[in-house]
Amino acid sequence: SALFIVFPFFCCLCQINKYSLFIIASLYVVIYYNAVRYFVLPYTEIPYHLLRALAGLLLGVMIYLISEILKQIKVSKKEKILLTIVEQVMLLYTLYSTYINRQTFLLIVLCYFVALTILFSNLSYSSGIHIKFFEFLGKLSLVIYLMHYTVFSYFYLLKLEIPHKRVYALIMALLVSLFVYVLVENIKRRIKFR
């Protein structure tokens, strides 16, 4: 995976001053996501995966650094309600547009960026919600990340002509990820007790 190649470089990059890191991350993310529109590499090209993995990591750094600054801001109840609505609308838009129309990639990234920044800065009511299902989904997220590409690739190799193929592929990816998670957790428990 490209992430395994990029991650050590990313760790070294994160050791620099946070303001310098923010400038580097901002420039890289803006350049990368604008270049994607004009220079489309074949999806299988190695540089594409490396650049995409680094862009995703640096986008996460930007969200973290901005949300840390925004945590200092005090907001009224009305503003908190408004920010919660903005956050939820943007998250729903990203889900909807990803499923229906992939032509608005930059808008999806921007909406996701804004929604996560609001969420992690504790400026909305959503950040205070702790639901066991979502906590479990958070634990499952790494396995979903590792398994989704394989499941989606297999689904498309089958060349099934069924409506809503993406939905079935997503459900299958969640089920496979759940199976792998439970299997790994059981193995970890057995090793721990020996």
C-alpha cells in the first residue's frame, strides 16, 4: 500500500514546527487537489497512489491544526445550532454526492474538510454525542479501510448487472470487515491469555 511508503516520510514531516507544517500541508493539498483536475494519471500508476496518500494525510493535519485553533473560540447556542446544521448538511452532501455523482470531487473534499473541522473543534452539538455504535464503527474503520478496496475490486470483477451495485459492495465490505475484526480480536484475546 502507498500509505506504508508515505507514512515514514509523513512522520518526519510532522516533527517540524506546526506553523511550517500547516503552510506545507496547505500548499501541498491545494496543489494536489487542483492538479487532479488537470493531470489525470491512470489509477494504477504508483506515483498517483503515493501522492494521494500524502494528500489525505496532510488534509488530516490541516483539519487537526485548524480545529485546535477553533477550540479557543466561544460560540453562543444559536451559533452552535447553526454550525451543527452546516456540519450535518455537508456530511450528508458528501455521502449523497459520492454515491450519486463523482463529478464534484473538489466540492466533496471541501465539504468533508469543513464538516470534520467543525466536528473536531467541538463547535457543534454533534461532537458531544457518544453512541456505542459509532464508537464501534470507529474501531472498525481501519479494517474497513484495509478491506474496502479488495471487496469493491472483486465486486466489479464479477461484472454483475444489478441495480445499486455500490450499495451491495459497501454492505459486503462492511460484513467482510466485521468478520476480519472479530477474527483478529479473538486471536488477540487468545494470545493475551497464554
